[in-house]
Amino acid sequence: MTSIKTFIDTNRDSILEELFELIRIPSISAKPENKPDMIKAAEFLRDSLKKAGADRADVFPTAGNPVVYAEKIISKKLPTVLVYGHYDVQPAEPFDLWNSPPFEPEVRDGRIWARGADDDKGQLFMHVKAFEFMTTTGTLPCNVKFMIEGEEEIGSVSLEKFCRDNKKMLEANVILISDTTMIAPDIPSITTGLRGLSYVQVELSGPGHDLHSGIYGGAVLNPCNVLCDMIASLRDKNGRIVIPGFYDDVLTVGRKERDAMALRPFDRDKYMKSIGVDDLGGEKGYTDLERTGIRPTLDINGIWGGFTGEGTKTIIPSKAGAKISMRLVPNQKAEKIAGLFRDHFLSIAPSGVKVKVEYLHGGEAYVSPPDTPEYQAAALAMEESFGKTPIPVRSGGSIPIVSTFEKVLGIKSILMGFGLESDAIHSPNENFPLFNFFKGIETIPLFYSHYTKLKS
Ligand code: BES
Ligand code: MN
Ligand code: MN
């Protein structure tokens, strides 16, 4: 019988070529002009899943981008694993920082370089190929369903309704997701927590048009200055967010779990070097890992106003604005936090400027505890393929739809990701090491067999 290693060795080139075809479709969900590419990518995955051995594979239209659904049911008595992934990607700008074009994947230094190479085309494609291996070798031990969306990077706007409308079709014992990272190629880990997100946009308007900053400067409130003051005042000198009620619902993590977290290997110098900074900073009283793992944050993602072209222009701008995201931890509610933000932000606005606050999207944090059959199965699978017991890790990133899956479908998710922090997802020169990609394909069938054993 063909082993997974033989399957990978014999099909290596065709597996990569098929993934590259998917990557070449610029399915950027944030851009309306890429709408046709969203449909192309969905149809491509439908065809791949069909070819891989699915009994059915369909593209479901939604109010936004289509969802790909596929399944192979071998017995009602066996457990069902629902694989989730996303075929949409982030915009690739700034293009000039890429060493090779973002949608022309190539292999250099043992890595695939392209937008989506890791997040999430590369990672979801490991599942397609692992599934193909199991169907063609007759080793699929349980039922499998696939749900692949095209709006993850813009807040999964249509997927909640899709889940509500198709509850029966989506029935499963567990949701399996590869859209997170592991510590290092030789240090496997499993993500046991994701942060939530509350994303807002603020806009300040002052004078009806830009003013001469000499004639008016000093007497008229400058929206850019006011915006800076207002945003700066949202945090105190210890890095704590001062929005009233912001921390009220935060589940504090006990000393025991914090001590366990501290055992995770973390090289601070290497970390700083990898991102090009000479120091780190954050909320007082917490370690670097705690700051991303168990504490909420408030970050400006973009800020604008006034003149930013070359040279100088002496004005008091008429408008200023910012996009602000707050990462949330378990128990905080995205909409409630957006409301607290709005109330506070409006309350600190001086007269002389008009302030608008808009809630863009959000989702709750997620915890996936280690004492579950799905965690055990993932741990056994990784132990077998990496030769090391994986470490549980609370990630700072967000996949907001995961908490919705629990709420709407009543199904827990297991986050068995194979990316690395150095994969530069969302950045220029996104990449995915071939080692991780093929290790993923190798590990996934092991998850299925361990999970099926543990559940029967
Ligand atoms: N795959 C990432 C999330 C991720 C990456 C989690 C690495 C943990 C480790 C996902 O595609 C993503 O980018 N999520 C967004 C949220 C979304 C609503 C825009 C995020 O975390 O910013
Ligand atoms: Mn992703
Ligand atoms: Mn992403």
C-alpha cells in the first residue's frame, strides 16, 4: 500500500503545480475589482475537491463571496470531521517590496513565495491533498466535509448566515483548521486560543475646508492634532487601555497557566531581529508572550489627514481619521467593546470638531482546551510526524468565525496550523516552507485516524 511519504514523493511536482494554479488567482476579498477571481478560486477548489474524491463538491453563492462545500460520507456510524479554510487573501501592496511578483508563485530557498502561500491557500491545500491521499489509498477512516470561504480577511461577513441556513448539511463532530502558526519547524505546537477582534473607524471633521495654517493657526482646532490627542489618551503610561469598562469582562488567567505559558521556548533577541526592531513594548506587568496571548490591545492600523505628499503645505486640515482595531480575549464581546469605545471616544471629543465612530466588524476570542479528543488526536498526529510532543500555545491572531461556529453550529474547532511566524502573512514576501507544507500533508491523515480511534 502506498504510504503518505511515497504519495508525496511521487506527486510532489503536480501537487505544487496545482497549488500554484490556485495561488495565481488573485482572490483579494478586500477589492471589488477582484470579484471574478473569487468565483474562479471557489470553482477551482470545487474541482480539486471533486478530483480528490469528494462525493459532492459545490459552490454556494452568498450575498458576498461564494462558499465551497464538499463531502465524503462513508458511514453514518463514523465521526465526521469538517475542514474549514479560506481561499481569499489580503491585498499584496506595497508591490515594490516583493522580491518576486505576489501572484506568480515560485520556489526559492526551500520556500514557496507568494500571497496566500501560507494564509490560507497553502495551508488549506494541504487538506485537499491529504484527503486525496486517503481516498485514493482507501485509508479514509471517517466522514469528511469541507467548508471553504472567501471572506475571512474581511470579517467572514456571509458565513454566519451560511452556517445558520445549512446547519444540517454542516453537522460534524469537530472542525479542523490549519490557518495558524507553530513555534518552529522543529518545535510543533497546537493553538489553544485565538484573540477576538473589534474593528472601528473614526473620522474627525473640523473646518469646512483646509485652512491657511498661518492665518488661522492657533485659534482653530486642528482635526489632526485633536485626533492624535484623543488616540494618545486612550492608553495610560503603563500601556493600559483607559476606556471605561474595557477590562470588565476579561477572564483573568491564573498563575498556573501563566507559569505553563512561560515554559514555551521564546528567543527575545531573535524575535526582535526577525521584525527589525531593537526593543519591545507593551502593557506593564505582563511578559511579551502574555501581551499577545492573554491580554487585549488597541492598535491604530492606519491614520490619515491633511497633506502627506512630498514637500510642504501649510494647512490646518479639514478632516482626519483612523482605523483602530482592538484584539480581545475570552469573555469580551466585540460589539460591546465597540460600543464602549464609541461612548468614550465621543465623550472626550472637544467642541470644535465633529466625531464619527463606525463599527466595521469583529468577533469573539476562542479557546480550544487541551483536554479534548480533538486536541489529543492532533497531539498524537504531530508527535508521530514531527517526533516531538507539540506545545499548547495561545495565539495573538484572530479567526473570528471560529467562535461563531461554536455558537451557531455547536461544534468545537481544533487549530492545527503549520505556518511559521516568519512566513510574513499579510506582508510583502509572504512565504511558506516546503517542509511545513509537506509535513502538514503528512500529519493530517494521522489526525483523522487518531481522532476516529479516540471517538469510537
Ligand atoms: N490566518 C489568520 C489568523 C492567524 C494567523 C491566527 C496566525 C493565528 C496565527 C487570518 O487569516 C487572519 O489574518 N485574521 C485576521 C482577522 C480578520 C477578521 C481580518 C487577523 O487576525 O487580523
Ligand atoms: Mn488565515
Ligand atoms: Mn489572514
